[in-house]
Amino acid sequence: MGNTRTHIRTMRRKPNPLVRLILLVTGILLLPAAALVGLLPGPGGVFVAAAGIILILRNSRWARHRFVRIKARWPRVGAFIDRILVRGSPKRRRERAKRLGAN
């Protein structure tokens, strides 16, 4: 029996291209909306922008590629964005680095 996480990934259905396009357009529209919400008191604009970025990164291969290049060029900015987006992969990398550093 193989790794459960790998098995689950292979079982996922490929998303409908129309749904992906709608989610991508929604993410793009959320970015200017974040600027408008940012004018209101409170941190609402940050959350709207994060939601837009998440939708764009999940539904656009081009955006993911650009995001990886930005993270490679400016690691501190990439780490900050990963913390904002609460991504799992950077957490795993930090934990692995701690374990390797402790040994």
C-alpha cells in the first residue's frame, strides 16, 4: 500500500475548464475590489486580496510559474507571501530544515 496522500492526489477529478476560468476571472476581479475595500476602516482589503491571489494561483499555470520565479528571486518576499496565504509546503520545508539542523 502506497502513500495515502499520493493516492488521493491521483484520484482527484480534473476540474472543468469553464469552472477554472470562472474562478480565475473571479480572482482577477477580487484584486481591484480589494483596493476599494481597503478604503474602508479595518483590514478587509487584505483578506479580499488574499482570496483573489489564492484563486488566481490555483487556477492559472502561468501565475504559478511567475510566483515560483518571484519566490526564487526574492526569497524573503516569497516567505512572507507564503505566511499570508497559509500554505502548507513552506511549513513542511521549515520543519524539515529544523530537523536536519538539529541532527
